[in-house]
Amino acid sequence: MPVLQYHSKTDEIVNYNQASLLHDDYCALGMNVTWKPWENLSHITLVYRGNADAMAFIADRLAGKPAAGDCPAAKRGG
């Protein structure tokens, strides 16, 4: 299952490093992850800003377009 993961580097609720480590773990497991780090947005602001990306990601999957993912080859497991 392809995953869209986005997170703000300045999130005041969920530490960015947690999200980054989760991304690394997903990649190491061989998951198809599209990772979108954002700059200078609060947790709640990013929820709203990320909606367009999330809806586009879902629409592409429903249309049969494959998710490219962006895990570095060196981090891919499986």
C-alpha cells in the first residue's frame, strides 16, 4: 500500500524527528513512501495545507496511477 507522509519541521505537537525516523523505518521495510517535509508550519496549519496533497495522492491511486515513492535506494529493505 503506498503511503503519503508529510510533516512540518517546526511542528510543535509531534516532533519532526519522530516522523523522519518513521519514514526511514518504512523505507527500510520496503514500503512505497512519498515523503513531504514542510518548513515553518505549525501542526494545525500543515493539516490544512497538506489536504490538497493528500487528496491528489488519493485521487491518483484511485485513477490507477502508481505512486512513485521516494525512498533512497540505500534505505530500501525487503
